[in-house]
Amino acid sequence: MSLNVGVIGTGMIGQDHIRRLTRVLSGVTVVAVNDMDQARAQAAAPAGAKVHPTPDALVADPDVQAVVICSWGPAHEEQLLACIAAGKPVFCEKPMVTSEAAALRIIEAEVAFGRRLVQVGFMRRFDADYRRLKAVIDTGTLGAPLMYYSKHRNASVPEGLYTSDMPLNDTLVHDADISRWLLSDEVTGVEVRVPRRSSRGKDLRDPVLVLLHMASGALVDVEISVNIGYGYDIRGEVSCEAGVAALPNRPAAVVTDAHGIRQAIPEDWRERFIEAYDQEFREWIVAAGQGTATGPSAWDGYAATLVADAALRAVDSGRLEAVGMIAKPALYS
Amino acid sequence: MSLNVGVIGTGMIGQDHIRRLTRVLSGVTVVAVNDMDQARAQAAAPAGAKVHPTPDALVADPDVQAVVICSWGPAHEEQLLACIAAGKPVFCEKPMVTSEAAALRIIEAEVAFGRRLVQVGFMRRFDADYRRLKAVIDTGTLGAPLMYYSKHRNASVPEGLYTSDMPLNDTLVHDADISRWLLSDEVTGVEVRVPRRSSRGKDLRDPVLVLLHMASGALVDVEISVNIGYGYDIRGEVSCEAGVAALPNRPAAVVTDAHGIRQAIPEDWRERFIEAYDQEFREWIVAAGQGTATGPSAWDGYAATLVADAALRAVDSGRLEAVGMIAKPALYS
Amino acid sequence: MSLNVGVIGTGMIGQDHIRRLTRVLSGVTVVAVNDMDQARAQAAAPAGAKVHPTPDALVADPDVQAVVICSWGPAHEEQLLACIAAGKPVFCEKPMVTSEAAALRIIEAEVAFGRRLVQVGFMRRFDADYRRLKAVIDTGTLGAPLMYYSKHRNASVPEGLYTSDMPLNDTLVHDADISRWLLSDEVTGVEVRVPRRSSRGKDLRDPVLVLLHMASGALVDVEISVNIGYGYDIRGEVSCEAGVAALPNRPAAVVTDAHGIRQAIPEDWRERFIEAYDQEFREWIVAAGQGTATGPSAWDGYAATLVADAALRAVDSGRLEAVGMIAKPALYS
Amino acid sequence: MSLNVGVIGTGMIGQDHIRRLTRVLSGVTVVAVNDMDQARAQAAAPAGAKVHPTPDALVADPDVQAVVICSWGPAHEEQLLACIAAGKPVFCEKPMVTSEAAALRIIEAEVAFGRRLVQVGFMRRFDADYRRLKAVIDTGTLGAPLMYYSKHRNASVPEGLYTSDMPLNDTLVHDADISRWLLSDEVTGVEVRVPRRSSRGKDLRDPVLVLLHMASGALVDVEISVNIGYGYDIRGEVSCEAGVAALPNRPAAVVTDAHGIRQAIPEDWRERFIEAYDQEFREWIVAAGQGTATGPSAWDGYAATLVADAALRAVDSGRLEAVGMIAKPALYS
């Protein structure tokens, strides 16, 4: 009764998910792997797993009941379409695809298939703190959410390799997705403001302030800072009509010493979200075992793509850039 | 050696300051009062204090060494100019004056006099929490401030009497002044965004999000909500290059019961800032006794006027409205 | 490569562990169950698992590689000795046994066998908060621990069924075990003081204050309250030579509303320790797969028995009651 | 309408109170001083104040309406009795007197006089945090208090000069007084336990754990640590039948940096309690102006003496030492 899974892409994140699927979670077996680098695939394959020469071969393998895609972004579209064609549930790491047109092709294919198969790797939705925050908002006792503050503070980025568009292209999607989910809302426009630059990252446009205008009228106020040095510090606060709800401090020991009364900050995203990754797959396994997906959808991947595109336009224009989504197919309601 | 003070305006706030000057603070005596309503002045006058028929008479009284102005805003300019003409230190409640032109006339007069005489009632600068926050920033260990978040959440406003311009005209001045002071910076532009309106205040534009663009490039992100119901909740957080510093929770008992582990929120601005008002006058008395003023200046009152004007323009235009200040006179450096 | 486990005792806790072993954790299969009530065993058995008529039959089953004991306390000794005789790793719920003599017999058998097989169900040692607390202490930067405060506050107990000895017999063992573990120390004496009784539990001796005198000289100060009503509130604070370290608040959303700024308290021990139970078995499975046990040992079960016995004597005598342990066998070092 | 005060004893604390009475508080004038060291008295005297050769001369001075005693402890009895004989309100620093017999003589004299004149310097009762804590308890919503935890952690003590009896003789009186006040209760017995000694203070009996048995049955659990190094850290928690209430963190800026998310701890008692001292005198001035005293009384000074005596006996005996107070005179009800 274990779900047989094939993993495409056995780089760092693929290896981590294989570890998770084989050593942490129950009800799942990795039966096949594939990677552009055959030797890397071989090294990453658990005992007894097949190593397929191509993604197509892996998807076509009758022993593979569901697929995990950890290849690089530009390859996702073709692999996702193959999974949908084969009717196999598929977990796809971010970004789902790299263009609006590609996202629409995924949606079209999945809608034509008639059942959700695709889950996109927005793991924050599985984090216990975010879930408790959403639970508070969803009770409605605080009234409608009017503002959401999302602070995305990252310890450091590799100088030279990291470019100024990355916060808007790669990082903002997390804030945008969690905002849409927390507020049960859609983004209709994006503004970007660039404050004084941090001297810690030479030529980097850092930090940035992003305003997401939501369909309800709510405003989402995002700070992205990628070079704060002291740790990985994710905060979120929803300002509602009759109250405020926020993420708590991370549960570190409360130490009192010469530095004051204090709690440690996580070092990086791995430390911060490790349980969320586990839970993300725990729930995916259950849904995939039933031939479908229940987590973040192709629709959510499409929305993320549009927001990132609009943010990049907004930083250039200095204006409010509209996010124009197609009518939402019933499959995603 | 006690400072002899005359109070102009004996309405609610005037009476409160008379109480403070006579019953809380040392080194000061209220020797004269004036109010448009002579009976009200009589009732408010401490034993032994004179009741003057006009503000001018009070300012001219040789027994009056320093003046406290608590009359309504439109009367301030004339009274301030009279004090400056008489060379008497003067504390003036907000707003200093009601137009840019008037503010410039105060500055001109004071500069011509050659010594600071005017202090404007921005009491937050005397609040112990804000002072500790500024002390942390000023040490420089967190690096340059890049963003400042100011949340101004007020329990309720009187329906009908309170209009949509008031948050920008009366409330924002506090956030603008404390931002300028905390960041040792000036406002150069103002943007206003209007999120989904709270259903708690019928036709009110509430909340509003204000972005203050500072001369250093830092961005100040202000939320003003005036009808949150649950209390008076002022928060502030400075995001710096290498760390973050924020106002603490107010020092309420930590109660654990069926509502969780919790601390009470102040009911209103009186509860929140009562010690700040005391401290504001404590320091004013010392400076006034030396014939001058050291707290928020006419320059600060001028800046507040410009920011409020720009915010009102920005809510209409939807654009970034510039704040154009004259060159700063040496008196205010 | 899955560990085949047999479960003895399929009451409430046995059923919960079967759920955990079959639906939450990886690398383990429940292949056999047993219960005094054959029908209950049948109902609790996962698909494909055998139902054995006796504990002995289950332990003897060659398909059973490791055993989980969830029967009632008086039956544990015989079942544990059977597991040791069979050389099978065994997880045993609290209490390990119900007398000092029985505890010594378990130790004697395990020492004779020559390898650790027994793990006792002190799940707090697997709680992430306690682990972070211990990590802080073990770094040594705060100096030696001098006092440990353990507050054990329980929402309610069933009137009539719950007796005044239960806090000392059943509850204190958790505080004693976690104290020994956190401080890497042993209990040498126990005092009990009985404060004013709570009116919430009629004839109950509640709360109680217990002082554990440790071999190092450190004092452990335990409050056990079983009828506080508002939730399940476990706190711990270590006072060291140069600093203090404490358990954090549980990671609930920070809500600000008419009740203040607040975080929810867990409702009961299930909510508080559910992840700890999962982790406890996760690590047990790994060790049992290697034919041994690494968690709380028979020595720890023995210590808990002695502390509970001493506490019951101390409440009667009003004195310091000594805890006299045998020399620690090398197996437990 | 200003209260004319004479100050006996112009050492460090006398000088600080003179500063407070002349420069911080209103409605009071220091008109006379006295000290064993005439030159020191001269130096400390505010402009216009008389310097009296003896305490008796100061008390007898018809210009002196009320007296502040800051001399050393053994001199207090005679000075207090002189004030009572003169019918003059008197504020006396701790310890009120140095023996039970002396305390009873003060009470006898004051009762004979028929009106409260004596206030003892237990300043914690005037601290805003303690007052909020008491307010929560006094509402009764948490039920009766059953346990109170008082942690008295001091940064350092001078090696050699500080002896092992001082925590019980000088420090414990604060915890005892605040416990009696918070719980509206009396101490009936004292136990002392001595944990492992801190290696930071060579031959010092540090920390100590003191249990105060209260008349209601409530238990007060006091930790006194005098050499913790990191700051002055005072904590208090009341465990009631249906909830818990505790002192909050001190209102320091919340800084997030490489040391975590943190708030500073006060350096010493001056920083921690400076506002409490101001408030203590603010209220004393009002009561003294009405010819009486409302703060901590001679009865409270008597209780503190008995608790300290019992604690010293208890550390030697290892037993519960009873505190036997006389019947409470109506004057103190």
C-alpha cells in the first residue's frame, strides 16, 4: 500500500527529498530516479530503485505511480505535461514554469484531464506557524484582513552570483503565495519601492519594499532583505478590522545572560522550514495515493509567475503594474 | 528658583497641563492663565494665579517667565509671535500652526531673535520606549536604518465628527515626527495608499498606508488605523542593515488564563503616553528656566505641517508628493 | 528493511502507538498484537498483523523483531523479562514497573544480557523545546546549573477517580526524569510541601511543591497543579551560575484583540507532546533496528520508581526522604 | 503649601533622596539636614537648608514638618521614637530597626500616639509592574493565590565585604515584604535550603532557596542569587487556583541581531527601581502633608525583622522556623 514514486532531478534538493521519502516519511517508496547526470542519478538512487535514462522513461514506467520534479525550472513544463498526459500525480518544485504562457499550458492540460494532478512546492503553507495564523484569521473573530506585512529577511547571498532581480523573481513568490493563501485572495497589482540600499551587498538592489494590491482591496506590504547577516528571519502580521495576528517567535530556549533575555533566530531556510517540507510531502503522499493533489496547485504556480513578472515590470516603471489572470477554472475552486 | 508659567487655553488639555505643572512636577509655578472663556479660565486657575483677559496681556505680564499654549490651532501663530517678540520661552501644543506660510513666519521670527524659544508638543520623543529604541539605533551597531515601520492603531473615533482627512492631518504628524527623530532624517516625499476599508467606521477612509521617503533614501511605512476597537496600540520597528530594533510590549502583567498567556494593551493615548507628557514638561521647565528650548522645535513643527499637506495631496493624486523644505537655518542644527 | 514490531496492550495508548507506527513513521511495520481482551486486540490489529493469545506468544513469535508494551503497569515486569530473555528490543510505557525490587530485577536481567534492550516512555526527552534547553545548558556557557524549576500544570482531573497520591506517583516521574536528564544528575533526596489547597479539586492535595535534592547539590523545585482549568501548561527554567535558560512559550499565533496581546496555551498533554511521541518512536525504531535501545533506560525507570516512592514517604513524614540507588552498572554509563 | 522636610543621614542614599526631593518631585522642600559627619551634611544641604548638629535638633526644629531617616540601622530606633514623640511623619529607610524588641517599641509608641506616622522604605510596593501584578490578583478572577515565586538575582557583590548572612538579613526582606503585600497575607514560618554553591562567589552561601509559609497556607518560593554577573534580574510569578500572573520583561527595545531576538536586563537596582523610588516619595509627601503615612508601616518593618531573624535561624537548624507576631493593632488594619 506504499506509494511508488519516481524522482526527476537528483541535485541538492532532489537528494534531500529522496532522503525525506526514504528515511523520514511512511507510506512511500522511491522506485525510480532520473537526472541529466547519469552518475549523479546512480549515486542518489536508493537501493532497489531504477535509474531511467530520460524523464519520459521515468514517467512512462508502470511501476511509478507518482512523480517528484526537482530538475531546473526550464525543464518543468515538458515534464509536467508528460505527467498529466500519463495521468500521474506530480509534485513540482518552484518555479512551476518560467513563463505565463507555459503556466497556461499546464492549466489547460490539467483542466482537460479533469482532475488535479499537479502540486507546486510552496512549503510555507505546511508550516505549523502559518497554519495557526491562518486558522485565527479564518475564524473571522478579528474581522476582515486589511493589511498583511510579510518580512523576508535572509542572512546572506553569494556576492556576484546573486542579482538584483532575484528577490523579485525567486523570493517574492513565497510572500505572494502565502499572502494569497492566508487572505484567501488574489493579487491584482504590484508596486515596488527601493529604499536606501544596504551597504552589505555591494551593487545589490536590497532591500526592496513590495506592495501587493489584492482583489478584496487588502494591501500586502512585503520587505525583502537578503543580506541581513544575523540569520533567517521570517515574520508575518495580519492587521484585521478588529485585531491583529502575527507569527510567533521561533521556539528557541529563552536564555538570559549578558546579551539580555533572548531567543535564537534560525540560521537559514533549512532550519526554519524543515518540518514544513516534511509535512508538505506527508500530505502529498496521501493525496497522490488517491490519484490527485490537494496542496498548492497549477493555478497557484500561475499566480506566482504573474506576480514575479509584474514585480519586475514595476521596479522598472515605478508604477502599479496590473496582474491580469484568466477566469479561474472550476477545477481550482 | 521656580519657573513662573502662564497658560493660554484652559480646555481639556490646558487643564491637564495645569494639573501636571502644579501637582506632578517640581521647579515650576502656574502664575497666570487665559482663555477665551473667562469663566473657564477662572475655574482652571490655581490658587494665587492671575486670570488675564487676553493672550497678549498674559504674555506681557512681567511675572510670566514662560508660556504654555493650549488654545486652538488657528490662534497659535499670533500667540507664538507674541512670545518670541517678548523673548519668552514657549511650549506650544500641536499643531504648531495651520499653514506652511505661518510656520515660516515663526521660523523667521525665532531666527531673527537668535535663540530657540519655541517647543512643539511632540511628546513621543520623551517616551522611554522610543528613547531606548533611538539609543539602540544611534549606537550604530545595527548599521544604517533602511526601513521604519510605524503602526498607529487607535481604538475608536467619534462617528460623524471624525473625517477621513484627520488621520493624515492630525495623526500622521506623530509618525512623521518620530520617524524624523529616530532616523535623524528629513521627509522628502509622501505617498498614500488606501487599503480595503474597515467596516467598523462607515464612510471613513480607514486604514491608510503612508510611505515617507526620507532624504537618506530610507523608507518609512506607516499604518494608521483609527477604529480597531481593542485598544490603543502603537508599534515601531526599525529595519537596519545588520539587525532590527522594535518597541517592546507595554509593561503589563503577564497573565495566563483561559485567554492564553497575555499582556493587556493600553486603552487610549492617555494611558500610553502619560509618563511621556510628564517628561516632556520636566525637560521643558529646565530649558525654559535657562531662557531657551531644547525639545521639538519650530523647524519640527514646520516639517510636520509640510508632511500633512503633502499627504493630503497624495491621497488625491495617488502619486508621490514632494516635500520641499527651505534650507535649514543654523539655529536648528 | 522495515522493523517488525509486536504491540502488547491495545487500549487507548496502545491504539495511538499503532496509529503512529503504521501511519506516521517510516521503517516500521506492526506485525503482531496482543491484549487481555481478544476482541479489542482484533479490532486494533492492522491489516496483515497476527493476534496472539498471550504476551509470551507475541514475544516468542520469530516474525516479531521488537516489542512495544502498553499493557497496565503490574504486567510490565513479566513482559519485559520475557523480551530480555528473547534478546528483543522493547519499548515500555510508564511506569516501567511498580516496585523497586521489580526495577532491580529488570536491571539485573538486562545487565546479564549485556546490551541495552529496554527503553522507557519518558517522551519529554524527545521534545524539541526540552532538547534546545538541554543544548544550551550543555554548552556550559551559563556555568553549572544550580536550580531547576519545573512547573507541571494540568487542566483538570476526573473528580473521584483521581487521588491525592497520583501527582506524586504518576506525574512527578516526568519532572524527575527530565530534571535528571537536563542536569545530567541523580536525585538523592525528596521533600514535599503542601500549600493551600485549590478549591477547584475538592478533597485533593493540590498543588504540591516537591524539592528534589540532586547529587551535585543542585535543587529541583517542582510545582504540580492538576486542576488549573485554563490548559496544560508546562514550564521549565534552569538557574545557572552565570545565566538562566527556560522553555519558550509554545509557538501559537500572537493575537492582539480585546484580551490583550496573547498566545494560546495547549489544551492537554496530547497537543503539547504529540511531536515528542513521534520523535520518541522515530529514534526507537532506529536503535531497535540495530538490536538495542538508546532512549531512557531501565536505570531511568528505576530512578523514577525510587523518586515516586520517596515522595510518597516525604508527604507523610514532612521530612527529607533519601533516595538510595545501587551503584550504577557500566551498561548505563 | 510645600512640605518642609528634614533629612537625617546624608550618605549615598541620603544624597540621592535629597536630589529627588529637590529636583524631581513637587510640593516638597528640604529645609534641614543632619549627619554624624558635619562636613558631609554641609555639602549635601540644598541652598537655604539648615544643618543641625544632632538628629534630635532636626526633629525638634519647628520648621521641619516631616523627617526622612537615612542614617545607619542601629540609629533608627531612637530617631523614629523622637519623630513619633514630636508627632511628625517620618520616612525611614530599611531596616526599620535591627531587633524584634526595637520594632515592638516603635509599634507601641505609634499605637500610643494613635495615628500612623512611620513609613518604611519598601519601594517595590510603588513599582508599576508589581502594582499591575497585584491589581490582577486582587480582581480575584484567577482565584486564590497558592504559590508565589520570587527570584532575586543580583549581578555581583563585593568579595570579602559581603557575607553569607546578608542575603537573608538584607535582601530577603524585600521578597518577604512584597509577598505579604501581593498576597495580603502574613508569614508564619520560614525554611531555607542551600543548593550547590555558585563558583562565582568563593566562600559565599549563594544561591539560597527560602520557603515562606503564609497564614493562608500559600507558599512563597524565593530564590536569592547575588553573583549572577549578567545583570539585576527580578522576577515574580503568582500561581493561583485558575491562572498565573507574572511580572513582565522590563520595557527594553526588542533588538534582533546575531545574539537573537532580545531585550536588555537592567544593570542594577538603581536602574530597575528608580521610578519606584520617585513614586514612593511622591505618595509619602501627600500623606505626610496630611500628618500621617499610608505606605509600608511599622508593622511591615516589624514583620520584615521577624522573617529575617527566622531565616537566619532556619539556615542553621535546617528546619521550619516559626514567625510569631503579636496580635495586629487596629492601627495597622
